Amino acid sequence: MAPISNWVTFANPMDNPLYQFGAVYNLPYDVGYKIWQLLGGLIAWLLDVLVPGNGVSLWLVGNAVSNALALVLMIIVVFAVCFIVNLTMIWIERKVLGRLMDRRATRIGPLGYLQCLGDGLKTFLKEHIVPDKADTKGYMWAVSIIIGSSVLVAGMIPLSYRFFLADYGSGLLIIFGLFSIAPFMILVAGWSQNNKYALLGGMRAAAQMISYEVPMLVVFASVALMAGSFNINEIVGYQNDNVWFIVPQIIGFVVFMIAATAEAERIPFDLPEAEAELVEGWQTEYGGMKWGLIMLSDYFRGYVACALGAIMFLGGWTLPFVDDSFLPEIVFLLKVILLFFIMVWTRGTLCRIRTDQILNIGWKILLPLAVLNLFVVVVLKVGGLV
């Protein structure tokens, strides 16, 4: 019988011939790989103790199984990080709003951090009721796609050059495409509930989001044009070698932050929910864990919006005059939290605006400003200044 040290090994994952990321080190894959080397090695050792010389033990610690399980665990690690970041963002919002309103905010757990877990448990224990006259397929599938697409796009955001799921050449474009799925599904969800308040909320959401996606897409085009690529690593690298895009594209940054706030349905652009008018807007007939997951997906979308702002305008995970290997994930998340704080500050300062005002801002103000920002980028590129 071989000792346990022969089964539990912590080899370099890049030495595995099935390693899929080339010469680029991937931190989540490495974490997943080492977790399986520990768990798989222990299982293989126990099987070898019970049945010495069996082939299953060697198969469990082989390259193929180790690579497959490392990929699965890699996805779990990325989701866990995104989930913890979202819980932290909810906690930050409650604490900041509490201070703005001169109250204590959350009190459960250390500094009130466990309030989010308590709320999640509460929604999980509530009864789920489907309206009698609802379109069942639309009612179920629409919210599933909204939640799934929000989690997927959040997982596709790299936290650094070494913390990513996949390095796509058109990563920025794919993220925007996934980000744009929700408005159509929200309209379907509002219609399928057979509730006039939900339908009004869904129609408002579709009109609002489409109005703000157009200027946001123009801003995306401006960033890609200046960097010469849709690849997120190349966009961040270009800013690190030259200048953060917030300097030449300050107009684009302002347009993006306003449009991103509207896309995330946050105050003052929370018209699709509008509790004082529409009960809970397009979410009226969703209860229990579905409602809780919808709320969580809203924060996932808020995280994606802030992460894109950090990537496109604040240099991503890099800092001026500092090596990008210096805790890049922490640097990136601090920038994300800074942008999210701006959103929270806006929520605590401004009140909801009317439907016509929201649409006028999107089409008559933000879209011309986004086009102006694109024109500035074209002039800078033609003039060889960037």
C-alpha cells in the first residue's frame, strides 16, 4: 500500500498536458486543481487502502479527471467570489444608506454583515405561489433566463489578468450581449403574470433599458476604438501603457455611469418597480426564493455595470506606477466598490423621475453625448494623440 503522500500531491496545473489556457496562469483553475488534488487524492488513497492495486485510484488522480474536475471547481470558485462580492455590495448599500438617513442600518452579525444571509433564508422559507391565470411557461422561463444571464455575465468579468473563466477576443461585446438579454425577458415576465401592474412595470422596463442601451453601446464602441480591441485584457493593458480612458473620455464615463444605473433599475431610474405606484412592478407576482433571486440578480447586474466601468475607464486591475502583479484582484474590487458607492450615493440623494423624463434623458441627452464622445475618440485616433 502506497503512503498518502503518493496520492495527495500539489503539482503545477500548467504541467497537465490538458491545461487549456496555454502559457497564461489561471488562478481559479489552480485553486480548483489543488482542491481536487486534495479531495481526489484522499479518495484514491482510501480506495487503495481498501482495495490495493485497483485502477480506479489511478484514474481519479489522472490528468483527464483532474482537468475536468478542476474546471468544474474553477466555475464554483468564480461564482463563490462573485456571490461574496454581491453580499458585500448589499451590505455596503445598507450601511451607507443608513448613514445618509441617520440610522444604524443592519445589526445582525459582525457589523451587520449577516443580515443578507438572514434575508436569503427568509425568502427561501416563504411559499412560492403561481397565479392561476398566469402563462406558466413565460412566468417560469423568463425569470430563470434573467437570473441565469445575470449570473453568467457576472462570472465572465475577469478580476485580473490571472483571474478569469475565459479570455475571449470579443469579450466586451459578448458581455454587452448577455447584459442586454434581461430587458426582453423582463417584458415577457411582466406580461406572463396576467397582472396590470406587472405588465406596466415590464413595459416601463423594456422602454427604459432600450433607451439607455443605445448610448451605452456607443460608449462601448468608443472604448473599443481607442484600445483597438474588444478583448478586456488588451483594453486594460492599453490603459496601463498610456492613460486611463476616464481622462480623454470623461464624457463617455459620465454617460456610462448614468446608463448603467438605469440598466440596473436603480434609483432614480427605478420606474419599472416603483413600489408606490405599481406595488412591485414587473416582480409583483413573484414570491419566495424566486423574488429573492431576482433581487440578487439585480445586484449581480449592478456589479457587472461597476466592473465594466472600472475596466473601461479606470484601468481595470492596474495602478499608475505600480506593478500590475500587486494584488490585482483587490485593486479591481476596490475600484468596483468605489463606483458602486457612487450609485448608492445617488440613490440616497435623488428621487425617482417620471417616465417621459427618463426617456428624454436617454434619447435626447445621453445619446448625443455618447456620439460626441465617439467623435472625440475618432479625432484623437486620427490625430495620433492616443
